[in-house]
Amino acid sequence: MLNTERFSPEPTSFSGGLQLGYDYQFQNNLLLGIEADYHWQDGSASASTALNGFPRTREARFGDTWSVVGRLGYAWGPTLAYVRGGYASWELSFAHTANFNGALLGASRTHTDGYVIGGGVAYGFAPNWSLGAEYNFYSFDPGRQLQTLNGVAQAAYNDNIDFNIHQILVKLNYRFGGPMMSHY
């Protein structure tokens, strides 16, 4: 019989990042673009659980995220509304500790592939500058994580992990090469 338990922490953390991209705006105000994003973050979440009656703490640490996405938008005047989607990668670390003495029971670290979809709005407030807000949904499924301790597999602490991130960004952008049509 397989013993399963659900680990659903609700972490909130601050992150910062950089993006580099290219947009092309057509005469009909349609915009096509590509972006590469990098976000640094140092968030974590933990929960107390029990495996076969043995109390433990499970912790997930969230590392850097990067993505490459396509962007489709529509500009009117200095305003742009857009949707985006593409490939994403995330650095994840997991650890289990015993609740009664804090001893490490097992740990793993992985990079995992996933996808991101989202959308946003930006406003060109000065030549070459825009300010915007964006929502992104990231989905990662790194699968089974083999926990080890001092290089030895700890089979009792393997986890089948599935992570989703809901991200809200405030973006300040500088556009190199001059302003686009319609001031956006």
C-alpha cells in the first residue's frame, strides 16, 4: 500500500528580475514580441506532516526562475495590453527534518522544466519608458524527488512534487532604439 500525503504550503515572497526582449509593432497596432526573463528569489514554505505516524517537517525552498516567452499585444495610444506564454525553468530544494530533534532526514535539489502563461498592461509615460503590471501562472512538475542523506538514498522520504506559482509583477521598462509607433 502506498502512503500518500498532501503538502500544500502557501508561500509569499518578494523577487526581483531582469528581462530582455524584442517587440515589433505593425501598422494596425498589433504587437509581436519575444522576451527572456530571469527572476531571483529566496522563498520557502514548510509544513508539519506525518509519514507512517512519524512526525516530520517538510520544507521547499524556491530558487531562481527563468523563462523564454512569446508575446502578442494590441497598442492604442501609449497603452499596450498583451498575453504571453512559453518555456520556464525553476530551481527547487526540498528537505525533511524530524520534528522531535530537528535532525535532517533527507534532502534533494533539482532544476525543473515547465511553462508560463500570463498577460498584462503597460503604459508608455515618457519616450522610451513604460510602466506596467503583469500576472503570470507557472506550472512545474519535477516528478519524483529522491531524498538523500550523506549521499545515501532515503527511500522513505521520496516525494512526487507538483508546483504552481501565481506571480504578480510591477514592471518598469526602458526601450532601446527609440519609442515605438503610437508612443508605446
